[in-house]
Amino acid sequence: MNDNSNYSRHVPVSRRVRDISPSATKEMANLAAKTGGCVSLGQGVPSFATPDHIVAAVTEIMHSDPASGKYTLQSGMIQLRECIAGYLLQEKNISVNPENEICVTVGGMEALLTTIFTVIDPGDEIILPSPTYASYIEQVLLAGGIPKFVPLTRDWGLDLPAIRQAVNPKTKAVMLCNPGNPTGTVFSDDQTMELGRMAVDCNFVIITDEAYDYILYSNETLTSLLGLKTMREHIISVFSLSKKYALTGWRIGWVAADQRWMEQIMKVHDATTICAPTPSQFAALVALEGDQECVTHMRNALVRRRTLCCSRLDGLSEYFSYVPPKGAFYVMAKYLFSDSPSREVATRLLQEAKVITVPGGSFGPGGEGHLRLSFGGKSDEINEAFDRIERWLVRFG
């Protein structure tokens, strides 16, 4: 007798996957695609095209070098790792061995994920100053860890006494994005140095995400904790070329750490990706070694767009309050016109005004009541988005 009952049952999805949520940034983009006619203050993708000299050089390499379409060493091309080591020493005073303390990764995201899987066991806690980058939360959950949110201060600074109070025997790491996504904050050296001393004293790791290190709106420079010998074994640093060189789609970044950590990180990297895409590694090499005028051009444009975004928000002070961003290209705008959850406000704004934002609650409890606005888009798009928001707020009121 044929029993078809088994065909109606499903093998359950793993709990670790059921426990994570899709990115709110991607959810809003998907909703916008269905809505049509939207302008975006949402996804953190600058409008710039990959610089011509990078595209031209990689195209030539792909035509002339048969190895450019093949695997590299798992940790990346040695010439790229040597270039990265030189860059870290010159720009950040970080001394690392390119042979065994750098791993080239599939963007900063893979570097973060491989690091988290290396650092924590199921049930371990990672402290996330909140609002935090939303993907940190899902990556910690995916690894079986427990995100422990510690609110930032009202001006988006680190609340160091609260972090110290949150540390317990289960604490394995603190994750720090500096300059910050989603807040645009820049944590001062005094704050990060004190956090570094806390890591040594309490024996946890600081995972630093420095994807936006090139875009500061002041003349200050930031000290990278990995460059300090007293803290070295407690710091794992992640970098990305996605935003600095308009290489978001090329998916290229790296992680740098003491050899003891890197030996273990490499195991996860090898098991997940083998190596970063070879053409993208060549793109990274050309970007780092080539003319930096493109970076200056893009940075100057972002400075102007920051001014524009803040000016438009100032004109809506009855409806929004915000902390002016000190870095990156985001503003966390607190809305004053509604008590509704941020996902509801963002969804209404998208469907009714056709403006994409990202609900602040997706960045942890510290972000609720806010919308993350990105000013990475072109100036006319930023203006159009705010024009629509203004008209919508009149109707909303």
C-alpha cells in the first residue's frame, strides 16, 4: 500500500536559522521594488561607480593573466596581503605579518562572520552597544551566541560604566563599528582606549569594524587598538574596501589579528569560501596601490551630502531630532510625530510617500523610535526624498 502521508511533512529548518531575521534594509528595498517609484534614504550604498582606472586594470589583468580566474591561496594573494600590511602600518600604525596575520575575505561581512564563529561558543554573550549594525545581531544568533545590548548615550557615545556592568563570565566579545553604522558616531580615542583596557582586565575580545574609517567630518584621527601591543591579543579588526573605493559589488575586505587568532579564523574562512574572488583581489590591489584622487572626490561629495541632509532635517525640526553625524554617511533621526514602532513608520513612509528609510528598531532596542537615513545617494535624490517627506508629514498631521 502506498502511504503518501510522509510527502506532506517537511524536515524542519535548523533552529539557528529560524532564530535570525532577514535584514530590514533588504526588506524595505524589496517592498520598494513592489511599490515602485521610490527614492531611497535607505540602503548604505554610495552612488559612485567603481573608479575607471580600477575597472580598466582588472579588465586587462583578466585578459592577460590566466591565473586571474583561478583560486588564490586561502588567505589571499601574497602581493595583496603585503600591500595591506604596508597600508595598515602607514595609515594606522598597525604592524602585522602578511604571511599569517591577514586574511582577505569576501567583503567585511565574511570577515565579521568568520571572526564571530571563531570567538564564541553557543551560549556565549557578545555585547553590542545599541543602536548597532543590524547584521551583527543576526551573525551572533547564527553562531549560537547571545546578543547583549547596552544602550549608547544620548549623543551616541559609549556608556563605559554600563558596558563594564554588563560584562560577566559568559562575555566573550564587544563589537564596535567606528565610525558607526547606523548612528554616524565616532567614538573617541579616550573611549576606545578605556574599552581596550577593560577587555584586557576582564579577558574578552573587541571586534572592531573599520569599514568607514576613511570618512570623518573633522580633522581628528582614530587610534586602531590592534596597533597597541598591550591589547593586541584582545583585538580582531575587520576592514572593507566596499565603500571607500565604490567596490560594494566586488565583495572584498580583510580581517587582521594576532597569529593565534588568525590560525583559527582561517579554518572557518576555508570551510566557507576557500578564498575571496580573485578578480576582486586584483581590484583591491589596484585600489590600494593606485591614484587616491577618487577617494578624495567621493569623500568631498559625501561631505556636501551630509551638509544637505542635516540642513533638510533642520528644516523639519518640528518632526525630527538628530545627532549630527561625525563619520560614515548615516543619520539616526528620532521621529517626534508618532509613537508607533519604527517598522510601522518606515513602512507607511515607503508606501504613502514612496521614500525608503530603515526602521531604527532593526538596529537593536536603542534604535527604536528612529529611522536610519543614508545620505550616500546623489544630492537631487536626497532633495527629492525630503520633499516627499515634507508633503507626507503635512498629510500625516
